[in-house]
Amino acid sequence: MTRTIRAEPLTPEAFAPFGEVIRLRAAPDRIINGGLCGRHHDLARLDIREGRAGISLFDAAPRALPYRLDLMERHPLGSQAFLPMSLTSFLVTVAEDEGGAPGRPRAFLTAPGEGVNIARGVWHGVLTPLEAPGLFAVVDRIGEGANLEEARIDPAWEIVAG
């Protein structure tokens, strides 16, 4: 049995139940550095429990659509921000919790250069760049304790372009 989901464009409104979209605003909040830099201030809220925020680099292999979603994870002790280090797109899959397991997923396609901050405790798919390089800065919780829950999805979902 194939279950199919159409990926939709990433918008702040559609993604709000799962976290924040990280992108430039129409205009910067302030001009700094002698007028040569626009600061787009406070674009995402880090939510860290029992640890500290850290920055890691992830180097993920590119995937393609249609994509088979058979694994989701969540982090109960901290949010997780994914910031692409190139102007490429990636697939973001998220799901609401249904009794301790992922519900029906939603899939979003980012515009080149957009990032996301996935809220603490939200089910999400693994990092899924759609083109090389799959290099991301990831801001998330560093510390002791169980901060990873995984759920196998059976039957898997097939994610196709919208």
C-alpha cells in the first residue's frame, strides 16, 4: 500500500504549528556596521531544557523526490534549527503527535537559503537536502539526557512534488 503526500511550499503560517521559518524579512529590523549590514533580528526562539545551545555542522547526502519517509524523530529537550550553508532547497517533514507517535505527516519544500527551527518535541523527518551540497549549520541542545526519540513509519509515506 502506498500512501502519498504532496509537498507544499514552506510558509510561516503553514509551518507555525511545528516551529518557525528562518528567512530574510522584507526589510531589516536595523542597519548596523556603519550602514553596510541589515540585521534581521530574532528570527527563531531556541527552546533548550537541561543543557546548552550549540552549533554543529551536518553534511547530509542529497535525496530526490519522490522520497520515501519511513523514519521520524523528535527531541523532547530542545528545539532544532537547520540553516543551509548554500542557496539550495531541502525537504522538511513534520507531524503532530498522536498518542506518542507521529500522526499524518506534512511535507514542505524550502526556497533556496531558507531555514527552519523545529520546535521542541515536534516529530520530524531526517535532514533531507534535495541537491548538493547538503551542508547545514544546526543549532540545537547539547547535554546529557535522552533527547532523541525515533519512530519507524510502516507503511512508509511517499512524498511527491506539489
